[in-house]
Amino acid sequence: MLLDDKMNGGFVHGKHESAWITISVDEYESMKATIETLSSPDAMKKIMQGEKELAEGMGKTLEQIKKELGIYCSVILITEQ
């Protein structure tokens, strides 16, 4: 197996008519979600509108939102057992 530097932790396996890679289930699910979002005209319209509003100074920073919500902790550690 050869590490494929272009994919996040993927591996290229053996000789074959075409190469294939192995990725974690988490990476695969993330890629599927990204493709779904990018394939949705409604979602892309909302993303582009949000980017336009941010460029026009209409957005809020994370620090402003945290202050409004009274959130003073920056890191929350959640562990599975």
C-alpha cells in the first residue's frame, strides 16, 4: 500500500486497471454531505447570500454572537464512553 498524499489519510492499493483508495467512514460521510450541499441550488443560494452579506459588513463575528448568548467558554470537551 502506498500513502496517497492528495487524500486525507487515504491509501492506494496494489496494481489494478484503476487505482482505488481507502478512507475512513467519517471522511466518506463528510464528502457525501459536502456533495449534497453543493448539489442543492437552494443551499448554494443561501451560502452565496450569506457571503454577500458578510462582504457588506452585515454579519456578526463569533465573538459577538458568544457575547450576545452569554457564552464565555471557548472549548467544550465531549468524550464518548
